[in-house]
Amino acid sequence: MRTTFSDRRKIFLFLMAAPAVLYVAAVGLWPLAQGIGYSFYKYNLLRPARTQFVGLQNYVDIFADASTRTAILNTFQFTLFSVALQLVLGFALALLLWRDSRFNRIVLAFLLIPSTITPLVVGLIFKAMLGADYGIIGFFLAEAGIGPRTGLLTDASTALWVLILIDCWEWTPLMTLILLAGLKALPGDVLEAGRVDGATGWQRFHMLILPLMLPSIFLALTLRSMDAFRVFDSVFVTTGGGPNDSTNTLMMLGVKEGLQFFNVGFASAVGNVTLLFIALIATGLLLVVRRADVRINGK
Amino acid sequence: MARVSTRRIVLERTTALVVTILFLLPVCWLISTAYKPSNQIFSVPPRLTFTPTLDQFRAAFALFDVAALVRSSVIISLGTTLLSLLLGVPAGYALARSRSRYSAGFAYFFLAIRMIPAVAALIPFYLMMRDIGLLGSWWAVIVFNTMLNCAFVTWMMFSYFKALPPDMEEAALTDGCTQMGAFWKVAVPAVRSGIIACALFCMMFSWNDFLHPMFLTTLDAKPISVALLTAYGTKDITWGTLGALAHFSTIPIVLMALVMNRYFVQGATNGVQ
């Protein structure tokens, strides 16, 4: 009797999970596998008759070509700086909002607005504000002689940095939320002990709070890096990858090649390289999380 | 917590308030452009004061079928949310309750789906939809977004169900409740807030999404996010009209996030632990 129930239970749970697993396999993994297949071909939808197997040529091209190499470096620069800045700002804000009060809860709710509005609209807002001709920020910067004459987003030396700042504006609130969740889960008695022992604010921060927060920090870093690495919407609408490829990212490159020029083979290779980089970053960060966890909790 | 001086609290609150206002200024600016007459948007030097007008909204309604755009957005996001919950909640439950040693691995697999960059799967998916004739419809977007979101829901619900002790369900099963009954009448109501948080995240994701519908829908099925891009590329549309149109894209989702803030915060908390 007992075994029959446990068998029926297994079958029931299997049937509950099966639809989602099959769905993700059919709509997610199958296209991914096809994409790996395409990436070994020179395959353009506009010239399907000239499709030919080229082996790893598409991958070689990605790393050999100067402009795609720029896209890779830009993506890394964007991810590194925007996530680092968000971490610092987000942590500071989380500490400010740590105390549980009605006031702080309301402030947090409003602070989250940039992370909830449509990313495309975020791009439009900043494009409009930074324009050197009529933009509310751009005009005065240009008048004061700060930055390039044509506007910060249309100059190759500043555009990527501006995009990094836009990303910070958009996602620092979410970083704050994630870190705040971590802060609120900290063991109160340990912090209290630190206070009783007469530790100063700074000592409490870097000897107690920071080490205890490491797992949350790295998890937040993992989530945000994965997203930042795939940045697309704001770049697409503000600069479109220009000027001179200075803001071209891997996603921009892949979307342009694949869905605008229909260069399916090459674009698939770009997509796979992007996925590989993301997997490497995530694995690296998660390994650090685990190590931090072992050091603190000893498990 | 120990007593903290009032001065310190005032200082903390003022700083938090100032930073939040700074963060909200660009949004206020966007909202305000929609009420400016065109000649004041393009004034040199740019000015902060203006005579409010509804002209930009009139222009937006004249140039776009706003109701149809919003309807597309609603259909795409509701469709995605419902399907994702339908697939993800049972799967999360099954993984949380399964005693198989593979269940945690499966849960991480679902989390990993989140990492997929759109280009890697979107191009083959585009070709697939073209071949079966769904390209251009809402369905193409719903099917693709459901894949990304149901994986995320499965992961979230896995941790919610994992945190729920199975005692109640076991008691119900012993009392002769069916397995489906134990899931539907005992476990699901207990994680209601988690399901709401998941629904909120799915809604936000698909409402704000623009890359997928841009390539997967045609003119008559496009949501408001894609229309904004089209509007931006058109020469005779001013920033003001764009701001008016952006109202319909941003305000619904911002209101939803504000009203359901509790679930938003809770969902993010759950993602960390």
C-alpha cells in the first residue's frame, strides 16, 4: 500500500513538472541547438542558395575582426563599470533605507520607478535630455563648454560612459532592493553584539556587515552582470551602436547581423559567444559566492 | 535596535529623499514634455516653465491607434503571465516536493534559462515561427516570452514551495484528499503571495519587452513599446508627442508596481535567499 502511494506520488509530480520541462526544451533549448548548428554555416536568409558549411570560420571572424572585437570589449567595459557603480550606490542607498519604517518603505517604492518603466522609454528620455541642441542637460553642458560640442551621446569618446550612467540610473534601485533584502535578513544579535562591544560605525560596517553580506552581494552581482551583459534596449534607441562602433555591444551586433541583415550563421555564432561569456561570468561569481558562504557559515 | 538619535534619522531620511527625487527627475521631465506646446519644447535655451496644453495627446491619438496598441500590450503580457504561471507553478511544486536527487539540478537548469541572450535563441525561433506561420502574431511573442518567464516562475516557486513545510499537504492526503486537491487547495493558497510576486514580474517583463515583439509581430499586432520606437524614428513626431505616447507605456506598469510594492519587494527578497 505504502509503495503504491509513493509510486503514484512520483508519477503525479512527474506529470506536474513535465509540461514546463517539455515547453522549455521545445521553445528554448531546441532553437538554441539549432543556433549552434547554424553557427557553423555561412547562411544568409537573403541568399539561401549560397549556404555553405564553414566550420569554425564564423567564430574565428568574431575574434579576428577589429569591429567585433570592439563590441566584445565594449560589452565587458559596460558590464564591469555599470555593475560596480550600481553596487556601490545601491549599497549606500540600502544602508540608508535599512531602518524599517513607513517612511523608508514609501521612499523605496518610489525609488524603484526607474527599474519598472520600459527600458526603451529610458533610452528615449536620456536621448532627449542629452541632445546638445534642445536637451535640458545637453544644451547647458554644451553652453558651458563641458564635453563634446555635438552632445555626449554622439561622441565616440563619451557615448559608452553615458550609457553606463544611464544603466546605473535605471538599475541601481533594483540593486538597492536586492541588497536591502540581504541586510534585513542579517542576524540581529550579531550586529547588536558589535554595538555593545563599542565598535564604531565604520568598524561595524567593514568587520560585520560587509562579510555577512558577501553572499547577497555576489548574488546581486551575478544577477545584474547577466542582465548588463545583454544590454540592448537603451543602446539600440540612443546610439544604435555608434558612433564608429564605440557603443556596439555583443547583443547589438547579434541583433543587427541576424535580424536586420539576416546573416543567420554569423549572428548565431555571436549569440553563442555571448551565452558562453555569460555562463562563464555567472559560474565564476557563483563559485565566489559558495566560497564566501563556506568562509562565513562553515558549510 | 538600540535607540538612535533623532538627528541621525532626520539626516538619513533627508538624504534618502533627496536621492530618490534626483532619481525621479528624468521621469518627471518625460511626463512634463507631454504637456508642453511644441514650440516650447524646442526653445533655446531650454526652459523649465511652460503653458500646459493637451495638444501633444491630441497629436498622439491622431497619429496612433493608442487603444489598439495598449490592447496588444495587454494581450501579450496577460497571455504570457497566465501561461507562465500555468506551466511554472506546478513545475516549481513538483521540483520542491520531489525526493529525487536531480530535482535541485533541474531547478538550477530553469534558473539558467534566464541567462540566455535573446539573439542566441531568437533567430532560430524566428525561422521556426516563420515556417509554422505564426510569425507576425501575438502568439509568436507570447510563446517565446512564456518560455523565458515560465522558467523563472518555476525557479521562484521552487523556493517558495521549498520553504513551505509539507505537513499540511501530508495531513490532507492522509484524510483522503487527492494529490491534485492537496496541491490546489492546500499548497497553492499557502504560497499565494509568491504567485502574485511571480505574476507581477511576468507582467513587468512582457509589458516592457520590446526586442521580441519588434521582430516577431507585424504592424497590426505590435504593442506600445514597439510603437514608441516607430514614433521615434518618424521625423514629424516631436518629443512631446512621444512623451504623450510614453504615458500609456509607463504609467500602467509604474502604478501596478507601486500598488503591489509589497509583492515586488518580497519577490526580490525571495530571489536572494
